[in-house]
Amino acid sequence: MTASEASFRENLLFVTETRQSSVSEDLGCRRGEFSRKHYGSVELLISSDADGAIQRAGRFRVENGSIDENADYAPGTWRRTDVHLENPEYHTRWYFKYFLGKVHQNYVGADAEKNPFFLSVVLSDQNNQRVPQYRAILWRKTGTQKICLPYSPTKTLSVKSILSAMNLDKFEKGPREILHPEIQKDLLVLEEQEGSVNFKFGVLYAKDGQLTDDEMFSNEMGSESFERLLSLLGDTITLKGWTGYRGGLDTKNDTTGIYSVYTVYQGHEIMFHVSTMLPYSKENKQQVERKRHIGNDIVTIVFQEGEESSPAFKPSMIRSHFTHIFALVRYNKQNDSYRLKIFSEESVPLFGPPLPSPPVFTDHQEFRDFLLVKLINGEKATLETPTFAQKRQRTLDMLIRSLYQDLMPDMHKNMLNRRSFSDVLPESPKSARKKEEARQAEFVRLGQALKLKTIVKGDAPAILATTSLCKKEPWESQCFCSNFPHDVICADSWGQSLLVSTDIGVLLMDDGQPSILVFDKTLQVKQMHVLETLDLLITRADKAGKDARLLVFRLSALRKGIEARQAKSKCDSRENKLEKTKGCHLYAINTHHSNELRIVAAIRNKLLLITKKYKPWESPNSAPLMSPQSDSPVEEFQYIREICLSDPPVVMTLVDGPTGENDNLICVAYRHQFDLINESTGESYRLHQVETSRVNFVAAIDVYEDGEAGLLLCYNYICYYRKVCPFNGGSPLVQPSASDFHFSWNQVPYAIVCAFPYILAFTTDSIEIRLVVNGNLVHTAVVPALQLVASRSDIYFKAATAVSEPSNSSSKETSSPSSPQTPCIHEIPVFSPSAAEGEVLCKNIYKIPLSNLVGRSIERPLKSPLVPKVITTPTSGSVASIPAVPSLSLPRMEIKEIASRTRKELLGLLDEPALKSEGGQKQKKPAPKLADPKQGTLRSTSSDRLVPSSSESTCEERHLSTSSDPDTTTREESPPSGSTFLLGASFDEDTIDLK
């Protein structure tokens, strides 16, 4: 044994003894061992009077963060909670953001059931990244469906193909194009039915011992602690003469009180209906005027005085059929902390963020952010309950049918284009060019006027939500390798290194070090798995589809070749071929905890089941120990059986049974269906039938909810969750259950990664990030020329960027592997898929650490095979602190100034160059302050900061500057490529262009 091998073995033993986590645990977190218990459990809550008689009862989901701190944390459990707005308007209100005021096409038609529908299509630029794409919105009575489609300069896109992608193939009346510009106003009204961008929340004060709503509503004054909470939530404003969002309160005659509490959070205006500020009547014990407002709020905050041991508030104490969510807040004077408890009516879908354990907040600003996000997400989730969804559907159906009936008489007039399934044209046809240009100019002018009016009213979606560049998000990435010139075929993690199959062979890469050739180009690896705990590398190799086989290697043997700088060839790998796998086009392995490694190889329509038993010195939960063994592990694998299918599988995933004895399953996708195959018997069970003419299978991901197996089935734009349990004599019960759900992606992905609580969809130019438990969107990142490289543990992807000069920085210079830090503003690169003059177009490989996504510190049991050093945890002193930077948000007065400038631009009073130069300076000026009777200043940012004065504007100068349109965000400089890929929000340029 060489000195380097001895050192490596010592390091392995050290890591095994000192670290409890493992690669298999990483897989558990990555593959989705999740639990909905983080979002509370449903309980029957009963309230009684002083005599003990039952008054009311109701079923509510109770969230109190009650996780046993002494219990062992299973994979997928996190201690930190990430706070995100779900389905944010700047990602979901497409028509206002991408269509309104721009040249686009609108169509009207009726489906086979004679239900009318509208279709809007626009050719837009993806986040100013020079990535043109089509965006389409289908308006139906059941709601809106939004998709993105790729743009091809040589092939026009037909309306029929767009509707087919939305599963609408049969029509009672074919679509006709609507040419009248007034249609924009009607479609904007349809989009507004998705919900308000502003919110009103009730705030109820309850003294210690008060158990009825009459007692709570009769409190004339609040305590000092209650007043402190109100000042934390927002600013006290005078209602009379108030011009902002009023939330149903009287702003003229003081009939609903003199003062109220108001704030702006991430672009959303929020008015609080405070019980002690609403009119009080001594004669009316029920305080009807107060109940009229708070009782009609979907969400209510209840601030309860008293100790934890005193009788607790229950939602059944409040007589309201409208309030669905109660947030119980208690204040502890001893440690100056707030405790939070959430009650949600049983029918409300799950919403985040989940409460931390314990749900105690000592940081008041953190508590405010968490509470406001929780309440906003809760009201949005409530709108999806049957009560509100049916009302919204009736309203939407009425509006669509009314608009359809108004347009049908003009079917044969100029208002509607007679061409059915007309092409979606980026430019107007050459015939009648002047007439068409005049129509488009009027179309754009009216749309810009509508957008301007909506902004001035304060009803615009929160396009300028806080975009602080220094806010660290879980999906923040680091540059792993700069200027990678090769084409990536597949890859997998090996410790902190990356094993990459390229067009020149298989390379071992480590951050900041030269790559090493492991296999030369004679062995073309198309699929691979690195199993560090088993000291194994499994590969599928072929050449142009010929002589495809599975090959297995020992990592320790490969390490010797790496140390000797000797690359293996195809001839050197003859002894590593698994028998009977010739012609294999796909394989899958089990990724969950198990007592054996299972491999299923697909050879046309046959499945071969191959297993490898763990040796005594091997464990799925620990690092491998050295033992006497041959260089080739082929003899350790055994062929079990062969299963025949009707068609070759396109997607394949192994699902572990609860016992592992005759209940393991194989999920396969072929033709138009997902099937489950019993490994022991070969019996097939239909899991899901795809009811579309064309199917693009993406993935089938095995997830385990509280130990019970489930599958995320992804195809086309759809992602289904199906529970596959319990098992009955080896046969799975796959009938739909109440826990099943589905959602739609905005763009067809080619790969899916599950990292609880997130699920990430990778497309050719974007990463769409949603929550696993409900499918709600939290972020869309535009990444030009995107290619997913590896995702078994940390996520690696390749992306294009234009740089002014090469960058030698690496993620090690700015972060540790377990805790990456956000670089300074000047280090963040600006990405563009096409190089400008004097720039070089290159592609970098970036890494998103798994530990950031799953929310807990995950250590690797194996270090990089290139660096034989003991893994150490960085000290707190080595981590650079990030200065707090105020986020961007506009108060109402500044919005009016923007509206005034935009109006002048529409009239041609401002020339474009001057306007652009002015936009960068306007942001540096202090925003106007609104009068406040008590505090003198209004908060207008999510970070609860006051509107900055001139002395505070220096930090903002390094951030995004706001141009004349609220949809526009531009950078003042284009810094060189650095060590972090900023997955920023998608903000399209919305410059006014009257062609």
C-alpha cells in the first residue's frame, strides 16, 4: 500500500467516525424523503362557554412547529425555513407583464363542448437575454393555462400547434384572430380574476382569559405589547384623505375609524383592519362595525396576552364563515420574542413557509418577514378552496361567455380574421403593410395607456418586488469550472469532484484544479453512477449506439490510475463488462436505503434485474472500508430474472417497497402510459394513462412521504404526484388518493430534480423552481444555453456567458463547500448567450449545493479523490459577512412620478437617450416621504427600512436602477464574470415602442 493510499484510508476512517451523514443520506434528501407534517395536522377544535357547554366546532390544520427536538432528524427534515412568496405576481401575471402594450395576437374560439375560450400569443425576449420565445395564455372558465414555446426563425408557429400543446385539439368553432385593440382591456379584466395584488388582514386583540369573540372585539385599547406589534407590522396612517390602497375602509368621512395600519411588502400594499382602531360602541356588545370588517377578512392575526399555560385561542371562538386562516401571536417579555401558531381551515391547500421548530422568533424583523409571507401565501391558497374557486369559475365563465357573445356578430367583419389556425407571425405580412402598421401602433398605444392607468391605480402586479442582489437564496450557485470547452454527455459527483463524460473522454474535475483524463475517447460513457459507499462506478457505454453494455469499476482501482495519470481505454475495460447487458439503451438503480444494490437494464423491450449484495464491511449508511478484493467487481453481481414489456421503456425508475421482500417495483414509461412492474413476479399495473396525442416523457422520480412510496410523474408540461402504497401481497394499490395532486410547468422541461422542499425543472434556457408539496411557483431563473450536468447530490449545470476577460476565480475562493457565500456586487456576472464586440463566448459549469436546497448542513463522507486531506469544517471567522442592503420597492408617490414620465414619453415629449440617462439617476435621488401622524415616515420595502434619504442612497447606486417603466430593471454596469451565477428573477424590458 502506497503512502497516498494509506493517507486516504486514514482520512476515510476519520470521516466515518466523526460524521454521521452519508452519501445515501444525501440521496434520501435529494430524492425526496419528505413529510407534510411540517405543514401541520388537521384537528377538530371545539370551543365552550364558561359553563363548559360546547358552542362551536371546526376542523382546522394546526401548525405549531411541534417537532420533537430530541428525536433523530430523518433525511429531508430541515431546521432552517426559507421564506418565499408562492406564485409571485411578477412570475404569474403574464398578460400585464409580457403582453399588454406590446404587439401580440389574440384569438377566440369554442371547444368541442361549446365552451368559449381565448388565446393570447406574444413573441418576447426571455429576460433581455436575447433568447426569443413564444408565450401563450389560454383563457377558459376553469382558469388560465400558461406555456412557453421555443422560437425558430425558419419555422412559424401555428395556433393549432399551440392549442395542441395545451391539450385542446377538438373545436366546435375554430379560432379566429381578434384585431380590435379594445380586446386588451377585456383580457386584463380576465387576468385580474386570479386574485388581488393587494391584501387586507384583520388584527384582533385578545386579553388573557378572553374566550369569546364578543369579549375580544369589545377591547377599546391594546396593551403596550400589542402596540409594539402594530408598529412592527406597518405604519400608522390617517385614513381621511388617504390615497393608497384602503382595504375597504372609509377615507373620506372617518366612519371606519381615524387611523389604521398600512405597509408595502415586496410590492404588495397591505391594509390591516385593527380591532382597537375600528369604531367602538358601548351600546353594541357584539361590535358589529368591527366584525363587519375583520369577520370578512380571509386572514386574521390574533394577538393574545397571557402566559403559555393560560387558555389558548381557538378559531371556533370566532363566528365567521369567511375567515379561513388565523395567525395566533404571543409575545414573551422575558426574552423579547414572538411565538407563532397558524390555524387553517381544513379545505385550504398546504402553503408555506412551514414554521420553524420551535416557532419562536427573537429577531423581530425576521418574524415580520415570515408572518407577512405566511399570510400572503395563506390568502392565495384560500382562493383555491372549493368555496372561492367555484365563485371565481362562475365569474370567469360569465365574463368569457359575455365577451364571446359580443365578438361573434363580428365574425365576418374586419374585426375578426377569417383565417383559421393562422400562423403566429413575429412581423406583419407584406400585404397591406401600412394599414397593419397603423393598427399595431393603435394597439400598442391603447395597451400602454391601460398599463399606465393600472400602475397609477396601484393595481399593477408587483413587478418591482424586492430584488436585493445580496439576499442569499437556497438555489444560489457557484462557478465550479470556468470556460469549459467540451460537450458534456453525462456526469456524476465523486466526493467534492465531478466525473464528467465528454467528447474527448471521461474527465475528473475538481474546483480550481486541472482536470484529469480517467477514460479516453474510445470508451464513450452515456450514463453513469458513482456509488462511493460501495466503491463502485456503474456506467453504460457504447459507440454510436453499437455494442452498448453496462460496465462496473472499483473507484479504488480508478484512483490508482488517476494517481499514475494513466487513462483507461475500451480495451482495458473488457473485464468490467456485465454479462447479458449487450444492447442496453437505459438502466436504473435503487437510490433509497436498502440491503442490496439493484440494477435494472433495459434491452429493447426486455428488463434485466441484476443485484449486488452488500458485504459485511459495506454499509449503505457509512463510508466504505478497505478489504481484500479484485480490481474488477463483475463477479459480485448476479443475474436474477428477465421481464418482458410490450414496448421499450423511455423512462425507468426503481421504487423500494416497505419490506424489500417481493414488494419492490419498477416504474416504466412507454407509449402513452406509466406502468408499475413487480420485480418478483413481473406483473404489470397501470399507474397513469396520458390522455394526449403527443407525449414527451421527462422523468419518474421516486419520493417517500413518511416512509410511504410515491412517484412524481413528469411529461409534457404536467407533473403528477401519485402515492403507491400500501402494498397488498406484493401488488400495489395505485388508485387515486386524496394526497395526489398535479401542477403544470410553464415550459416543457427536459430534466427534473427533486430537493425537498423544492422541485426544479430544467429547460433549454431557464430553471423553474416550485415547491414539492403543492406545486406552487417560487422562482424562475433565466439561464441561457442551459444544460443539466449532474444532480445526484449537488446540482451541476452548464451555461453560456459572455465575458470581457477570462476569470480564474473559483467557488473555493469565496465560499466553503457546505456554506457558499454571495460575492460582492462587482463580482456577479451578467449573462448573455451571444457575445458582443470584444467579448468571448464561453460556457461555465456551476454548482448549486444540495445542503442549501434541503436546508440542513450535509457533509460528504468522502472528500475529493484529487485532494488527500482531512475534511474540516470552516470556522465562523472564515466566513465573510454580507452587508445588509436595502431592497428596491417604490412608494406610491414615486410610482406617480414614473407614470408622469411615461405619459410624457407616450406624447413624445422626452427623447429616448435622455430618458435612459435620467433613469439611472432617478433611483439615486431620495424617494418622497409620506406624512405620518405618529412616525413621520412610511416603510415601503420588505426589509422594513425607511425610504432612504440622500445619505442612504450610496448603497443603492450599486444595485438595479429603475427606468421609466416599472417592468424595467437594468444594470448600470456589466461587471466581469465572477464566481457566482445569479439566478435572478425574470424582469423583461418593457420600453415603449410605437413603430
